[in-house]
Amino acid sequence: MATTVQTSQARSSAPAARRPGGPVNWVRRHLLQLVAGLVLLYMFLPIFVVVAFSFNQPNGRFNYQWVKFSFDAWTNLCGVGGLCESLQLSLVIGLVATLGAVMLGTLMAFGIARYRFRGRSGSNLLVFMPMATPEVVMGSSLLTWFVLLAFARGTTTILIAHIMFCLSFVVVTVKARIAGLDPRLEQAAMDLYANERTTFWRVTFPLVLPGIVGASLLAFSLSFDDFIVTNFNSGSTVTFPMFVWGAAQRGTPPQINVVGSLMFLVSLTIVLIAQVVQRRRKKA
């Protein structure tokens, strides 16, 4: 009887003995989540600063110190001369460059992934070279080429340059998607008397479409954000990154932070919509 009582007392006191180590055990169980959260916080902290200072009302030309909360920058986005014009130009160039790079890159990706031809391995190597080449080298090389051809620098040269360096990213992204397709799906469609065109548009293209959309978003981000290659080949044309660089020498209006915040919100919205659609498809 005494042994039973001692055993029950030991069991009742065991949780109390483990209580001091509770927080340590909790940290061990959630260490991965904590590290991931700290890394994400480190990555997004500059973005949070940009969003916060978009609501600032600085006293002078530089928006580096918090002074007063205000919506003036959001309600008067085009209050800074040349900002909206450069932003519109960057959006147009980004869309056109993305369209051209996606069309050419998708065709190249299908050709490299689906067909065997002489020089295929060399083509794969050449596709990766623009991605590994520093932007200074690419920008100066394109500038030399345009000067030798006596080609006037401006919007056209910027488009050519952006399509050229976005093309590699599109080819790599779409080719990876094509390589992961199951060829038996296309074979099954042809066994059901579908011709090559119907098989492509009803089976192959919907499966490759996520890769094309991802490549499009990547190409647009690279084109809209580029400064080095654009600076070499823009001439007197001013895109939004070049406007920010020029404005930083004279002052940094909060409208620049507003544009950055809007781009972040748009990107975040696209990602959230894609996640919601993907979850609904899985449930269906």
C-alpha cells in the first residue's frame, strides 16, 4: 500500500519537475518555425520601412526621417514632375518586353526540351550565359553594338535589351515545366483520336501554363526593376528606376515609396489569388 502511494505521489510530482524545462522544450519543437519567421522578417523589413515612409510628410527634400503621418503622397502621386511619365514608360516597356520574351522563350523551351538536334547542348549553354553574365558587361556590350550599327538609343533599344536578358529566364522556367510533364497524358489524348493541335491546346498548353505565367511575372519584374542595362542603352529616355536614381541625388519624395508599396501590394495580391485558386482546385 505504501509503495502504491509513493508511486502515485511520484507520478503527480513528475509534471511539476518538468515544468521548468517547458519553454526550452517548446523552443526545440518550434525552432524551425522561429528561424523561418526571423528570416522572413529580415527579408521583409526593408519593404515594411518603404511602406511606412510612404505615409510620411518630410520637412525637406529627403524622406529619411519620420516627421508626420500623412496621406498626401498617396493622394498626390503625380505631384513630382516626371514621376508618372517615367512610371508609365516602365510599365509599357515591361509589358511589351514580357510579351516578346515569353513568346520567343516558350518556343525556344519547347524546341530544346522536346526535340533532338545538332547543337542542342550548346544551345542550353548559351541560354544560361546571359543569366550568369554581369549586367554591366551585357549593358556595355549592347551599347557597343548599337553604336556600331548607328542605332539611336531610346525606347526601342531599351526594349531590345530587356527582351534579350529576360529571354533566358523565360526559357529556363518554361523548360523546367515542360521537362516535368508526363508524356503519357498526351499519348492518351492521341489514343482518344485527338490530333496534334487539339492535344497541344487541350492537354499540353494547360499543363505548361503555370510555368508560362511564372515566367511572365519574373520577366516583368526584371524589366520593370532594371537600371544598369537600361542606363547604358536609354539615351535621353527616363524609366522609373532611372528617375529614382536621379531623384536620389536631389531628394527622395515619398511618392517613390508609394510606387514601391503599390508594386509590393500588387505582387502580394497575385500570389494570394494564385494560392486560393490552387487550394480550390485541390479540394475540387
